Amino acid sequence: MPVEQFEELVTSAIDGIPEGLRAEMENVAVVVDELSPPGGLLGLYEGVPLTRRANYSASMPDRITIFMATICASCQTSQEVVELVRKTVIHEIGHHFGIDDRRLEELGWA
């Protein structure tokens, strides 16, 4: 899959987030990395979750990285890629909102 098409899937997944939640993501950069990191991560949130911020005034945005190669290698069809991108984006956005992996699993987003 071309990286441009994959990036469109990520954008579409973000656009599917309710507007009220997206408004809370104004200082979050979401990027696609074409390579796979060690350990087979699908996505990675780097930053300070909203639930842990007090007097937070950092100018650098939090960062969500979606790993294209890992996701594509995990799927057999293009529809599976669409679904896994959506699930991964929501999972990492959940971390931005302070939701841990245990709770994300309970919600079906792990």
C-alpha cells in the first residue's frame, strides 16, 4: 500500500473521533512511520496524558506514531488494514486521554 493511501486511512480514523474529543487534541501530532520498530508495535503515544497535566505549558506537541509496516504485515486484506489503523489510532488517542492498556482492552481497543 502506498504511504499516501495509508496516511489517508489515519486521517480518516482521526476524523471519525467525535469533535469534542478532537478539540482536546490540538497539541498532538499524529505521524506515520513507514518502518517497523523493534517489538512489533502498531502505534506509540509519546507525551503527557491529559489526566496527568497540572500547569502544563509545554510547547512541543505530544506525538502519536502509527507504524505502517507493522500494521500492513499484520493484515491479509485491505479491509483488515483499514480496521487495524482505526483501532490503533483510537488506542493511542486513548493514551492521550489517560486511558491505560488494561482499560483499553476492556473497551475492545487493545
